[in-house]
Amino acid sequence: MSSTFFTAAPHWRWLIVAYFFLGGLAGGSYFLATLMDLFGKSEDRPLVRLAYLIAFPAVCVCGLLLTVDLGRPERFWHMLVQAQTFRPMIKAYSPMSIGSWALLLFSGCAFLSFVAVLAERGWLPWPPLAAGSPGRPFSG
Amino acid sequence: MAEPMGFFTDTTVCIGCKACEVACKEWNQLPATNGGHGTLSGDSYDNTRQLDGIHWRHVKFIEQFSPDRSQGRWLMMSDVCKHCVRAGCLEVCPTGAIIRTEFDTVVIQSDMCNGCRDCIGACPFGVIGVNPVSGTAQKCTLCYDRMKVGLEPACAKACPTKSINFGTIVDLKKMAQARMGQLQQTGETRAYLYGDDESMLGGLNSFYLLVDKPQVYGLPPDPQLPSRNLKASAVWSVVGAVVVGLMSVFSFRNRGGGDV
């Protein structure tokens, strides 16, 4: 008999299910966008932009879902910072610890790519970043 | 570091009075189930049902009958956190809220836990649960606050039959061996110790004397750490990523701009 029959369920419910769906969506979009960015042709550019535009909002919602699911949402930062010593909290052998850091780093990358797309399309209000021509419709 | 401390629970002298449960709840100020509006489980005298965030001691009642019900036996066992020497909960906790104390026990610091519930699934014994009042994962602390000032845990103090014994692991092991010898002499040959040696998660600091298979008591015969899955899971993740990556490369290879 498997030893797992004696464990209790952690009761990760629909918030976590939604997180996995959106996390997969964000990760998949970003992964494909990066491949097309590196190896694709210029025709692929609209799709690259679309995927980058999807990835960052999706991963933002992921973070929110995970935080709301915690028993004490205001302590979400305890995953990243040791709450007594304020040192970085990383455990290489804890999947959730690694996952927290991976999510943070991925969010950072997704944010930069998101901003880059906005700048490329000229949708940024801040002039130095708004390199593209403003107001041009999003098209292929 | 102080000497490793723990429990030796001799289930053969447990009378199922639940004094340990009451003492534990009172000392640790644990809330009532469902605001005090409990229901009966219909499962023998067990209305506690399980160990969780508000039940840190749980007396199990196991009724065994022969097929014609002429013979019967009632096993009682006060279950508690095993304070494993290699603890699954301690291993996975991403906040560092779960610590090993100077008494070699495992304690969840409630002011640091953020209620992610990873430890609940990682515990091979199903000991941990969320306390709805604190919103954090909680379990037996082996009365860390009492041990700090030299007192024994509330449950062991309250146990009227010395089924729950508290002490140093060295003393408890001697006590358990003596009791085993006594039971052998009286003809109770089914008795054995569960979790007293290092083969089970490096040793359980709360170990048991049982007279039937572990499964009968709802205990895993061969508990494992969650980290046993890490290597295989990592390999499969990488394999999955490579397969998806190759598939996407090949499927986009011949695509022109027209069909995007």
C-alpha cells in the first residue's frame, strides 16, 4: 500500500487550478515568443508582440491568485524574504521556494518584454521609451 | 543543544479517555470545531476524526471483530505529530516558518507561516492542518513553551495511564524495550515498536508501541520524504520542455507570414 494514502490534502482549490492554467498560458506564450523572436522571420513579429502582451498580464494575475489563496495573504513576501532576519529565503530542495523565485524572475522578464513591446508600438506616454510611431493600429 | 526529547506512546494501556486531547486544547488555546457545534462521527467514540490545525492530539478508536462477531478487540491510540528526525514538512516549507528546535522537535512558528499549506501535503502522516483562527498551518509543538521552562507537555502530564510518556529519546527507548520484554513474557507477541529506529525517516521522536499492522492504526508502513520525487520530477520537466520546444520549432519552421 502506498504511503501517500495517509497524507492529508492541502486543499488547493480553484484559485490554484486557475493559477496553473494562467501560469501555463503566460509561460507558453513567453516561450513561443522568445523562440520566434530569436529564430523567426520578420513576418512573425506581430505574433511575438501579441504573445509578450499576453504573458505579463497573465503572470500578474497568477501572483494575485497565489497570494489570495494563502491563509495569510499579507505575508506573501515570507516566501522570498526570511521574516526574522530579512535575508533572501531560498531552499533549493523545496519546490515551492524555487517556484516562488522562478515566478518573480519570470515576472521581471515578462515585464521588460511587455514594456519593450509597448515602446516598439509607441504606446508609452514617456517620450524616451516611445520609439515607435504613436497611434498606429496594431496590425500584421 | 539540549538532549533530543520526545514521546513514547504505549497504545496497549490507552483507555481512550481523551484527557490528552483536552489538555492539549486547553494549554494551546485551540478553538472548537465549527464554533462548538460539533457533530457525531458515528465512528466508534472518535468524534475528533483526525489530526489537523485545531486537533494536535487525536485518540483513535479501532474496533476489530471476528466475522461472527463473537470475538472483539478495541485498539486505542493517542496520535500526535511524530517530530521526524528527517521531517517532510520542514523540508518543503518555503517561508522557513518550520524549524527544528534545540530539543530535536519540529515546530511551526505561527508568526512566520503564511498559510501556503505545502507542509500539509508533505507530511507522510497527515498531521498538519490549517487553524482557521490564525490562518496558518499548525500542529503539535511538543509543548515547546512548556519544555523551555522544564515542564512536560500538557498531554503527557494529563495522561492517567502513562500511555503517553515524555522524556529524552534515550530514556524512552529503554522504557519501550522494557515494556516490549514485559509484553513478550505475558504472551503478547504481536507487540512491536513503530518509528523507534533510524530506518523510518531517521527515527520518529514520537514513537509507538502497536499490536497490529501500522495500516490498522492509519499509519503508513513505509513513510517517505517528499524530496524522493525531486530528481525524477526535474528530469521529466526538462524532457517535457525539450519536447515542447522542439515541437514548436518544427511546427513554425515552414510557416509564412500569410497564415499567422
